[in-house]
Amino acid sequence: MNVIDTARPPERAASRTATFKPSLLLSEHHHLCPGCGEPVAIRLILEVIQELELTQNNICILGHGCYGSFIMQMDVDSTLCLHGRGPAVATGMKRIRPQTAIWTLQGDGDMTSEGLAEIMHAAARGENVTCFMLNNGVFGDTGGQMTASSVIGQRTKNTLEGRDAAYHGNPIKLAEIVASMDGAAYVARGSVHNAASINATRKLIRKAFQRPMEGQGLALMEILTMCPTGWFVPPGEGAEYMMESLGKVYGLGELKDVAAAASPEDAGV
Amino acid sequence: MSGMRLLDGSEAIVEAAIMAGLRFYAGYPIAPATELLEYMAEKLPSVGGVCVNADTEIEAVNMALGAAQVGARAATGSCGQGLALKQEAIAEAALNETPLVVFNMARNQQDYFQATRGGGWGDYHTVTYAPKDLHEAVELTHVAFHVADKYRVPVIFMGDNLLARTQMGTSLPVPELEKLPAKDWALDGTMGGTGASRWIWTFGGGKANRPGVGPDGYWRQIAEKFQRIARDEMRHEQCFCEDAETVVVAFGSAGKFVEHVVRELRKEGMKIGFFRPITLWPFPADALDAATRDAKNILVFELNAGQMIDDVRLSVEGRRRIAAIGGVSFDDSGLNLGPLLDADIIRERILAQLSGQPLRQLPYTGMGAYL
Ligand SMILES: Cc1ncc(C[n+]2csc(CCOP(=O)(O)OP(=O)(O)O)c2C)c(N)n1
Ligand code: SF4
Ligand SMILES: [Mg+2]
């Protein structure tokens, strides 16, 4: 794996590879880095919102992380709340507007580090909301420091020699914990490292919106997203790096679906 | 609702809040705010409202923020330590313009700084109402929700143990307040895909198609709003100040006791007056300045080591002699207003201060009930 030599200018300049934008984005520009996985995940979420005809029946609560700047890009009613508190804000909204799809957009730092209490208790209460965690194993926004989800051996700005369990502690597999909780209706982990994983993740996202709307409880949808900047690898190598590091610890697929046999989609495919 | 009912302060506040339209409350137990949570849990469901037993004060206040942002009248409540945990979210509400009422049933009067100076980031103030008793509390509960909605700001309602747990007869009157416009800013989830979707966030930046004035412009507008609130929402009460040589300043439950002593001393012929800020922020500085223009002495009675006295000094700009005659004062529960809150002792301290005698130190109350 290459490590970027910051003393030299980058060899390859970033180039835009796709100009098509989903209609729920107000602009085709964003301020995230080349090779970032977050815009891909957000785009998937917005497309599913349209597919499920929730466009005019949803509110997004964004946490603090690079994805937060999408509050300006997404054409859905939204608020940017305090770091980590999204599931609490979502609870207040859902209890007042039970018919509206309420969803949080959080990162691993936002949800697993700062906001662990909020997601756990919202899951325990079985709030009918959808919580997304874009997991890149770092605080991307603040420049690539260790979060509760950084994996053992991962180099970050404050684990320069790699995360050492004895010194820095162990990562928290939040999705696995939430899946064990009674109030959680749906827990899955997707990824956006290649076309196949993107297509698979889209299906998981659908169910993550459907279960809470059916009143079955909370959905936690984790999505592994590339953060080449925070990992100090070239943009083009983010996907490979991710599957060799986070991908080895955080297995993809459904961890829990209370309605596994209940929906035709599950029964059919 | 007609007819008199004998209610404790907590129940009266909850009844008034629901009559004012409160539909969402989230709290975490702490004396003396626990009864608010219990009454809310009992009463809100019957009007279609929700009371959530939150797992931390931080969670509680953020839930209330969410409920308020989708248009409900929402509140949370706690006391000192819990208020400290809520400060980050109170600042957030001030800066992202979410109307929110925070009941702080304080331990004693030591939360004056915490309420009026704020504990969060950014340029903001927290409108703070300090009722002297249950009757005023009922009125100010309505006012608190009204002002929160009118200006889209957080409001702290500052009660105490005496207010929370003392019973009084009340008919729960509803004050006349101007009608407010519909909350067209609230998120209802219906504006997606139209190009007109709504947003709420502390940087004020809008959407890509309506980027707004930017944080600098937005925060200047917020600062101007707080200036307007300071001008229009200040409340105070005063008596006998016109010819007073001495004016005693006190707030909340303690204010009611001090007023009683001042009235007695007046009857005895002393030229003494009384001044009580009802809004701790905005502090009624000009009114206090005017009320004390000819006074030689300003005595400040508050049950803490000296917090409001800073605002008193700022109000009269050091032009008059100011002395603290209150002090730290608790009983062994750590909740009550303590031994200083006694009409005879207040009288003794006013007279001692005016005649140049040292204030008598009361013995420590000790931990009797725990032994
Ligand atoms: C209370 C608080 N502490 C710290 C921050 C600083 N902060 C902003 S974004 C961020 C990182 C968030 O990491 P994550 O949720 O993983 O998002 P990413 O940037 O990796 O997408 C932090 C720590 C903050 N905004 N608020
Ligand atoms: S720092 Fe990481 S998460 Fe943030 S925009 Fe850049 S690549 Fe994406
Ligand atoms: Mg992250």
C-alpha cells in the first residue's frame, strides 16, 4: 500500500467521473475529497428515498462529520444537530410526527465515539427511526484521528504506529451490539467499495427505511465508506485499503431483520 | 379550567404548561425537578402529548430540541447539575433558533451565573424567568412558552425547591398574550424535492440553491435579536423606591421574603424600598438604575456567594454603595433555601449593614438528617 508523500504535489489530479446527479441533490458539486465514499453512500440513500416515495415525507438529522456539509446539498427537510445526538433529536421528532420517515446521517466518530449513549438508548426504546452510520474508521473531518471504530493496526494521526489494543483499546462493533438489542428491528452493514457492494447496499437501505415505517423499531444501517485522506492513501487506492483493514473486521450483510420473512422482497429474492 | 385547586408548584407548572400547549417533555430525575417529570408522565398522554424518560439530561434536551423543530411546544427540566449538562444544547437552540423551554428547579440560588451567563458556545443569552411563588410561576410558564416561540429562543424558567414543593390554591389563570404566527420555519418533512426544502442549523447557511447570509451575517442577526429581546422583554417589580434611602434587591422565592421584611420596615418608618428582577436575563438594569437614583445604599440579598450582585453593580455603574447581605445558605438536604431565608434574619442583616455592624455568621447546618 502506497503512503502519500506530502512533500510532493499529487501525481494525479482529481477528476470528476460522473456528472449525473440524483434529483434530491441541489447541486452536482460537493466539498468532499476525491475518492471519498460518503457522497456515494448519501447518493444511494437519496435514491432510495425517492424509490420509496418518501421524498415529501422525511426529515434528515445530520451529525458532525464530513457528510454534514450535505445539509446544503440535499433537497430534503433537514437539521444539523449536536455531535452524536442525532438519535435523541430523531426521537423527539418521531414522537411528534409518527407518520414521517425520520433518519439520521452520522459517522463512526459521531455515533460510536461521541454519541454511543444516544444510539444505544434509541435502539433500546425501539424508536421507529433509521440511523445511518458512515463508517470510515476515522474522524475524517478533523483530519484522520482514531475513533472508537478504528481497527487494530490502523494508522491514524493519533495512532501513528497503528492502533494498539493494549495502549489504545479495542474497536467497538456497534452494529453487532445494537443487533442484540430488543428494540432494534433491522441492522445491516453495507459498503460502497465497488459496484456490486453498492447494489447490495441499496437493497439493505430500502429495508432500513421500511422497518421503522412499518412500526417495527429502530434500523441501524452501517455503510463502510472510503476515506483516502484520513487513511493517507491515494484516492484510487481507498477501496482496496478499506477492504484490507475495516473490511476484515466489519463483516458485510444483514445482522438482524425482525421481519425477515414478512416482506415479499425478502421471500422472493 | 375554573375553580380553585390546591396544587404544589410542580403540578401547577405542569398544568399551566399543558394549557399553554406543551406536548413534549423529556427529563431525567433530580430533586427538586423530579416531580415535574412525574406529573408530565402522568398528564401529557391524556392530551395526546408525550413524556419520554430520557437516559441522560443531554439526551432529554436533544429530544426536546427535535420535538420543537418539528413544531411542537417542547420542554425539558432539571436542576443545577442537569442544567450544566444541557448547556451545549441550550446554546445550540439559541444559535439555530429553536424555541425551547428549560425548567430549572434549582438547588437554592446558585444557578444564577449558569442561567444568565450561559455555559455553551457562541454569542447568545438565555431569557430567564424567576417567579417569586406559585401564582407568578403559573403566569410565567405561559409567558416562557410564548417568548420562546415569539423569538425562537431557549428560555430558562428558574424555580427552586420551595416553589416546586409548596402548595397554594390556584385557579390556573391563563394570561392574555398576543397571537403568534404559524411556525412556517418548522420541519414537517414535506418540502423535499421541491427546491424549497427547509433547514435548521447553527451556521445559518441555507441550501445550495439559497445559501443565505453565511455564519457572520447570521450570527449578527442573532445578536441583534437578543438586543431586541433585551429591550422588549425585561420584567421587574419594585415598591417604595421613590424616596428610599436603601433599596434591597432580591429574586425568586427569596424576593418574596425580602419584600415582606421591607414592607414591615416601611411601616416602622424606615425609608427603604424593594426591587425584584423577574427576568434575570435581560436584567432590568435601567429600571434598577432609576429606582436607586437617590438611594444611598443598595443591599443585595441572594442565597449564594454573590452572583446577581455583578449585574446590580453593572446596572448602577458603581455610583452607589452596594453590599451583599445574602450568602451561601442550605439545609442539610442540599436543596432548600436554607437558614438565611428567614424574615427575622433578613431584617437583622439589613439593619446590621446599614449601621455598619458586621453580618452575623450563622452556624453551619451540618448533616443532621444523614446521621
Ligand atoms: C462536541 C464536538 N466535539 C468535537 C467536534 C469536532 N468534530 C467535527 S466533525 C468530527 C469528526 C466526526 O467524525 P465522523 O463522525 O466519523 O465523520 P467523518 O468526518 O469521518 O465522516 C469531530 C470530532 C464537534 N463538532 N463537536
Ligand atoms: S476526509 Fe475522508 S471522509 Fe472527509 S471528505 Fe475527505 S475522504 Fe471523505
Ligand atoms: Mg468517520
